[in-house]
Amino acid sequence: MHSFKDTEGRPWVLSISVFQAKRVKALLGVDLLSLFDNKCEGLIALVTDMVTLVDVLYVLCMEEANKRNVSDEDFGKAMGGDVLQFAVEAFTDELIDFFPDPKRRSAIRKIMTTSRKLQDKMMEEMETEVEKINVDSLLSEWKKQSGNSPDSSGSIQDHSLSANST
């Protein structure tokens, strides 16, 4: 079982079972068992749709939430920022551990680890490129280009037919 904490500091334990997968599919139409199919298209779609992802997490934690009197709305309000990242990692790790075939678990774990490394590397490179940007130079270039723009609309003559001409 994997866990995460929400922004209120409440710990949530994820446990995926056949029953939980059936419940998620019945309530949300999300098939947890097919998320790794077709090059993980379903998983990618789910983790990029934060609203549906939080709904899935709530359904997986619903029994615990009911015991704590935490509504789906309260649960959703306590999901944001870094919490979502930790929740995604806990969810994907729990989903991987659910599958009974050790070879499939190993392969999926390698894919997920490589994907996370790739994302981290891409973000590092994007940050490096952004740091190279010279804001003053860009602003100066923009001012030069905007100085060459056509006359403002106030100085353009109206060549439309007036109501008096026939």
C-alpha cells in the first residue's frame, strides 16, 4: 500500500484491488486495469486530467474519507501543488503493485522510472534555456519592431460610403 498527505496534512492510504477497480469503473468510467495499455495512453490521460485523477483518488480513499467525514468536495479542496505530485506517484506505484505478473510489474516500473527521469531532465533543460534569455535585449528588440508598425487606426481615413451618397 502507498500513501500521500493532502494539503491539510491528512494521510491517505491507497489500496487498489479488484473491488476498488470495479468501483472506480462503475462510478467514474475509468478502467484502472487498462491504464498501461497502448503505451500508457490511459495513464497519461488520467494524470494530465487533474479533476478526474482527484476523483479516482477519492473513490480509492472513499471508505477512509467517509469514516473521517471528508466529502469529495473537501477532499478535492485539499489537493493541489506538491500534494498532487506525491499522490500521482503513490497512485502509479500502487497501480503497478496491483498487477500479479512480476515481469509486467518490473517492465512497467522501468517505464515509469525512465519517464520520470526524462521529465526531470526536460525540465532542467527548459530552466537552463529560460535562464539564458536576456530580457533587456528582447524588450529592446520588441521596441524596435513596434516602432515600425503602421499608423494607428485614428489616422486612417474612412473610405466607406456614407449614408448620404447613392
